[in-house]
Amino acid sequence: MPIRDIDIAATFRKAEQAGLRVALKGRLIAIAIIGTFFVLSRMMDPDIALGYLIAFSGFFLLGALHLKLLGSRFDCYWVKYIFVTIDFAVFAALMATQKVYQYMDLPVVMNFRLTYFPFLYLVLAMAAFSLSPWLVLWAGGVGVVAWLGAWLWAIRDMPVRFDWQDIGAQPDKETFLYIFFNENFIGLGSRVQESIAFLIVAVLISMVIWRARNTVFRQLELDQERQTITEVFSQYVPEEIANALIADKGLLEPVEREATVLFVDIAGFTKMTEDDGPQRIVRVLNEYFDGATAIISRHQGVVTSFIGDAIMATFNLPVEDPDHARHAIDAAHDILALVERARFDGKKLDVRIGLSTGPVIGGSIGGAGRQSYTVYGDTVNLASRLEGMNKEQGTRLLMTETTVEAAGHQAAEKVGELPVRGLARPVSVFRSSASSPSPSPIAGP
């Protein structure tokens, strides 16, 4: 059995136990209320009141015992079947042996003329709370057997019996009243109708539970399949984007929003590749990417792509974040701190970061049945240009004035109005005073 099915089965077992626990607690309350009413309403006859007190106390103790066993090491799957059977058996024994009035010489079959039958539905309702269709069907079958068995026991020694056929098809009033209210009237047809109705209700309840279980079971399967897809998909795209793609049937419509874009690149990567070879470089990059992406995610950012040794991340797109600029700066500082203190497969790295805040468009693009989530716009290009300008400025983190203003960041020093390749006008560029400049310019990739 797959692990997914085992987990779902365990979920249903917990739901069954929780429902049965609620039913048992309700049963105790119902027995206490009904028992109190029966005892108090029969106080004119102490013997009858005592009999009801003993009977309802017995039912109460049975329920309390079942509730105590529920969820314990003694709670096997068949325990609930035994307690349902005991409930019906005790009820049937009382119906078959106890007279309505002990001092009157009335046959026990008179019990079946009173309003005791609806109490069987209380046991059926308790079984329904278990969310087990099999327990409901079992309760329906055992209830009918107990009811008819008690009735057959009650009429076993009756020398004279009247039934519906004795009344006839078109009786007069006197004949009907005489036979129907006769102490020897057994009412076979009534018992059959009651039993059929009880069975039908049990079958209908079990069908409803079965359909509900199948619906919930399928939903749990779909949820777990979605989770599996998300986990696998998130290995190739950020989890936030994976969830959004799954929710939107694989296509994210373009969205334009103010966002902060972070570009981080490894200094001297080309020479590093020549010196260490591809296999070690892959190990270095995997360890470095793992640490850097964790930092970005911790600061509410989303890694939208890996470009060689570079990471491009966005803040406030596709996941909304009102403090995107401040979070992007904090993420940049943490990445710089990470490469300062850590070694990646034994390799010391140096990185350069560019931050830019402004309008960004993000969405799914592609063709020939293949789609990719990406972001584009002048803000993206500017972040990439600033990352490269660190080499010229001897810095490790450069950002635009819009980023500094959006973050309300005080620990920033203006570098100047610098020309940026591809832009007609110079850009007001800042560096973070919290980041130290590189020891010496290192050739980029």
C-alpha cells in the first residue's frame, strides 16, 4: 500500500474515533436526561422507578466504559461492534422479560405496544457518528434481530394470539377495538414494518456515509497529489510560483507591479571554472544556491531564475510584500554575510549584488507547449547593470535611489550620479554602508 493511502486511512481512523467520541458523550448526556425523566415520572411506584434507575445506569456505565476504551491500546476495530451489539442485546432482554407494571398480570408483549421502538434509533445515530458505513449496517441488522428476537421470546408461551388477520379487511368498530387493544394482540405486521423501516434507514445512512467518505477520500488524494506535484515542481521553480501555476492551470497571466529586483553574481566565476573543473563547480554552486535561496525565501523573496552562476530574485512579485525593498536589502546583507563566513565545498566565494526598485512585469512566457515564469522591464535590467558596476566601484552591493527611499533605509551612502549602459540619463546610485567593499576588483564571468 502506498504511503499516501496509509496516511489517508489513518486520517479516516482518527475521524472515526473523533466522531464516535462525540457520539458516546452525547449518549451519556441523553441517557442521563431520559433516565432522570423516566425515574422521576414513575416515583409513585418505587419498584418501577428503581427498575428504570438500574436499567439506565447500566446503559450509562456501558457508554462510559466504551468511551474509556476508545483510543486506548485495547481499542481494536471490532470493539465498537461489540458495544453496539451489547446495547441492542440489553435493550432486547429488558423488552422480552420486564412487564410494564409488575403487579399486573399483563403479558410482556404489551411492551411492544408502547413507544420503546424509537430508542433503537438512538443507537443507530450513535453508530452513524463513527463515519463507518459498516458499523451502521451492523447496527441496522443487529437492531432488527434484537427487536424481533425480543418479540418472539415475549410471545413464545402465549396460548392465545390475535393478529391483524383476526381483525379482517373491513372490521366494524367493536371488533377492531376488541382485538387491537386485547392483551393477546401480537401485531406481527407492525413488527415487520418497524423492522423494514429500521433497516431502510440504516441502509440510507450507510450510503450517505459511504458517499461522503468517498468524496473526502478523493479530496484527500487530490490534495496529496497536489502536494506531491508542488514538491517536485518546486525543485525546478520557486514554491510560490509552483503553487500559483498549479492554481492557474499552468499559466500565470502577466502582472505589472512595483517590485524590487535582486541580482547576485559570483565574482571571478570564469577563472574558478577553469581552475576547479565542472564537477566541483556544480557542487560549489549547489551549496551556494541552497544557502542563498534560503535567505531570499526567508525575507519574502522569490528566486525567479538561475542564470549560470547568477541568481535573479524578485520581492513583491509574484507574491505580494508591502516591505519588499527593505526585505530585499536585508536579504542582500545576509547573502554577503553568508559568503563572508561560509565555505562552499571548501571554496571561498565573493559575490556582487545589484538592487533596483520600480515597475516590473511578471508572467508566463514561452512557446511550443513550454512555459516559463519570468520578470522583465527596465527595473530588471537596471538591477543587472548595478550588479556589474560593483566591479568598477570596488563595492559589493549597489542599489538605486528608489530602493533606498522605498525601504526607508538609513545605512546607505550615495555613490553618485552614474551613467548606466543602455540608459540615456545617469542614475542615482547608493551603496550600503553596512557592506564592506571588495578587497580588490576581481574579473567577472
